[in-house]
Amino acid sequence: MSSLLIAQEVCAWIGKPSDVQVHGAAASIKHALGGETLVIVEGEPDTLSWIGQHRFIPKYFKGLGLLHSGFGTVGVALWETLKAALPPTGLVTFTGYAGGAAIAQVVAACCRLENPERMCRAVGFGSPRLVWMTNYKFNRLLRGANSFLYARVGDPVTEVPVGPMYQHALTPVKLGDGEEDDFIPTAHSMDRYCEDLSMVRELLKALAKGRRTSPDEIYGTKNAPG
């Protein structure tokens, strides 16, 4: 599935009943065309206050290295609950929004750690920082799996916990320009992530057709990058 389709599935799923629940997180398993399994992870709704609690202290996880203790603990527990429900073959994409995106990365890394030959990846939207310092163990698990993080310009959740001690495992792909997002809930909106990815898709379609396309045509004058 493309990142846009994954984002749309996340938007549609937010707030709905889940298949699996552990303390602090829930997940639903969806089967897409082509044999891909999509696991949508939802963290606690109030991500910012959750990050600010004592659980942001780093903790060492075997095989994963030092991670945000809250996201790491929940992600490992969720993997233990989920793994028996996953099909034995085929691509598995773990995805989520905000805290769910951070947890999805942990679950994807656990999947890779236990099954090095298994095709599994993480695609996250608006994720807070997860790894402590430069965590090569964890970073390698995700970078070798065609994983992606997306961060909207102006989304404050993607900048916490503050660096340089906490970092993203992957360099986030930046979306939008932030000019229209002075209001924090708007900047962090999952709907805005879907809108931005739709704009990118239209730009790529135009480029694939060999048509010269101005940024204003795709984004509108106010939102044109550069």
C-alpha cells in the first residue's frame, strides 16, 4: 500500500474498536490487496502529556537498545500479543499516528528482530522522538525494512522529547510548509497528513506524465513549497 492509502486507513480507524488491546495501546489488523497485512496502532489519546510523564525516561530493551521507556514497554508488550495473530508470510506494515506511530516502530523492530527474513516495516505519521542518543541497533532494524516517518512542518509532537538526547530512528519526510498551522491541533491533525500526501501524489502523477507543473498548481499559492 502507498503511504497515502495507509494514512487514509489510519484516519478512518481512529476512535473505532480494536482487535487487540494492551495497557496504553490498541491495534487492529487489516488485510489489503496483494497479501499485505496492515496493523494500525493507536496510543493513548493525550500524547503530549504522556510524553511529559516519568515514562519518557530511557530504558534498555534487549536487542533494541535504549528507547523512550513508555513507548518501548508498550510496543514490546503489544508485539507479544500481536505476533500469534499475524499471517506467517507476506509484508506486514505497522502504522500509527502520534504516540501510535512511536509504538508501531517498536513493534516493527521487534518483528524484524525475531524474524530477520520477514518482510515487515513501519510507516508513522506525527511520531514523537523515540530513540535515546544514536541507537544503532534500533535504527538498523527499521532502516533495513523500507520504513518511513512523516512529519508536518510545525507539528510540535514530532519535536518532543527534546533533542539531542532523544532522536528519531528515521529521518522524517517533511510535509507542508507550516504557514497555515499556527494552531497546534491543526498542525498535528491526521487529516492534514492525508491532505499533504494527496498533494504529493498529484504532483508525482503530473511528473510521471511529463507535464511541467508549478508548485502553485498543486499546493495553491499560499502553500507552495520554497
